[in-house]
Amino acid sequence: MTTETATEPRSIPMAARRRQPRPDPRPWPFNRMEERTARRLATGILALIGLLLLIGISGLKFVRQPLGYVGVVRNGGPLDDRKVRQILQPGEKLTFTGLFSQAPHNYPSVRSLRTYTVTSDAARGSRPGVDVVSVPTSDGVQVGLEATVFMRFVGESDPEVLKRFDGSVGTRKFTLPSGKELYAWQGNLPGAVAQLYMAMKAGDGDFYQASVVETRLRALRKELQEQQEQQDRTAMSKGG
């Protein structure tokens, strides 16, 4: 005859309970690292965030110059003069342009062929409305001339002339037919759209350049459309 004796469950000593591992309270991925490595990584991330905030607050500027345009950068700090600081070449990579500097004044590159058309056809001219040159003939008859002028801007070919142009014509505002005032360096939208369209069709650049041209062309087409709609509204309001 066998007898079974009941055994009482043994209690786990307090010291053994304390030796059980506790879950790491640190967030991922720091809980996967050694404490020293995690501390160094966290310090590096905080330093990077601080550096980015310092750049944003301090006015440090970096600019990537678009294709087909040369940029004139002037000083813009509270204690600086307004002289030309540097000239950015067309398509130049991300470049440091100083502390509190002005945004580049973009002018056409010397490689960009520009056109200006004078015609009595309002749909084909370089500006809205009839734009012809009226001259008298030798027998006194007044005639209108239509033409397309092909031209190139000085651009990056002569930096000194470019600086003088930016300091004279570039500081003046010109009134558009819509009544809006723009600086000369704020561009000829129809000409810029035509130039970028030809550059895109040429297909002689790499993928990055083609992407930049296509993005810039899309933005200028939208801006040109908005400008034409504004002109149409202005014309309708005057006619009414």
C-alpha cells in the first residue's frame, strides 16, 4: 500500500525575484543597443537638430541655381552693404550664398536664345495687343513693320557688365499691361517657357537635368496661365 504525501509549493525567494530581467524602458532602437552606443547616437541626433535650427534662425542660405539662368546675389545683412556678393553660374549645384543674403536675381544665360516678336496679330506677339513699328516710306506713306528679333543677354559672359546691369536696370520696376509691376530680373514668362520647352525637346541632358527642366517648365506654365487670366479679367473690367 502506497501513501501519497501532499507537497506544499515552494515560494520563490525574494532575491531570486529581484534577479529577473526587467523590460528596457528605452524606446526603439535604443533598447537594442548598448547604453554607451545609444547615448552617442542620441547626442548626435540632438546635435544635428540643433545645427539645422541654427542654420534656419541664423540666416545661412544655400541656393541651387536653375538651368538657363545666371544668378546675381547681393548682401542682405542688417550691417552689410548691398554690393554684389557672388554670381551663380547656370545649373550650379547647391552653393552657400552667405548670411542673410538676398535671393538671386536670375537673368538669362548667354547660351539662351531669346526672341521678341512685333506684329499686328495680338495672338502672336511677345506682349498683349497690337505691337508694330510704324515708319514712313520715302514718299511719305506710313507703314507698319512686323519682325522677330533674335537676341542673347550678356549673362555670365561678362560679369562686370552683368553687375552694372543689375545695379541700374535691375533695381527698377517696370509696369506690365496688366498693371502689375515687376523687376527686370523677374523674367519674361513666355520667353522662359519657350526656352525650357526647346531644352526639354532637345533631350541632350541627363535624367536629373531633364527632371529640373520639366519641373521648372510646369511651374512657369502655371504662372503664365495665371498672369494671362489676370490680364483677361483686367481687360473685361475696363470694357465693362
